[in-house]
Amino acid sequence: MIAIIDYNSGNVGSVKNAVERLGFECIVTANAKMILEAEKVIFPGQGRAGSSMEQMKATGLDKVIKSIKNPFLGICLGMQLLSDFSEEDSTKGLSVIEGSVERLDVDLKVPHIGWNKVSLRKIDPLMKGVQDGSFFYFAHSYYFKAKLQNEVAVTNYGRCFASVVHKDNFYGVQFHPEKSGSSGEQLLNNFLNL
């Protein structure tokens, strides 16, 4: 069973639909036992860092996430909350993957919304069958400033930033794979088959 963490964030429905299209059973839940027993865990995200962390602390999900041992995928805000700290609402993160989240301060339109290229930095099972330079769909105003050793892929939008990160069983993607056509489907399928 795949657990999709429910913490009053947007985007849960489209992630659930994408997982089911790939033939996997999933449940949207905030139940700690179900999350910890799930074969894979997806942490979708759409919203603000401060209110999302407050919601997770109130329900104890912050501690649950840090103790997950099975493959875990954070999407967009779900990736950013894995960091140590976010400039958005001056929010302390989960400190699962070292780094900070900073405002996308570029001479381009922010938020960064739309299709952009993802360039591979290293070989990783999450990206199997995904062509280097594939396009994915982004919608964000902040980026994860990750350590080089945790960067799997990067994207350029006025500056280069980590668009895929990995540490131990934790993955994060800045884009929305569930909205990214065949490349996003391939990435999700890779994750679900880890």
C-alpha cells in the first residue's frame, strides 16, 4: 500500500489519481500507523511552509515523517519541508536533508510556473528511463539550496537550483511529477517500484 500524507495541503487528489493510473493502491491518510507501515510514502505539497509545519506539529506528523524507513517522496512544498529551514514564513523544517529553502530572487517572473528542463547530476534509480534534459512542470517561489552530494538533478530559472534531491530513503522533487506528462509518469513509476 502507498500512503499519501494528508496534512491539509493542496494537490493530494491529483497525486492519488496519478498513483492509481499506474496501477498501485494508495490511501490518503494522516494516521501515523498507516504511514509507518506503508511500502512507500508520498508527501505532496502546495501551500505555505509556516502553516504546513504548524499543521504537522499539531498532529505529530513531523515526528512520524522523520522516523519513516521506507522510500519517501516529497513533492514541491513536500520537498522543501525536508530542509533545515525555509525563508518562507521563517520556518524551521524537518531537517531530513541538509540545506535551506530560499526565495527565488531572480530577474524573471516569480512564481516560476510552467515547464522547465531538468538536468541530471548523477545516476539514480528515481530517474531511470528519464532522459537528461526532460521537461517537468513547476509552480514555486522558493528553491531548495541543497548540499551537492544530495543533488540528483538541477534546473535553471535565472539561477541553478536542485530540482531532485536524495538522501537515504528520502527523495524530493521541486516539480510536480503528477502534472508532468510521460516524464513525470516515468519518475513516479520508478519511485513506486523502488
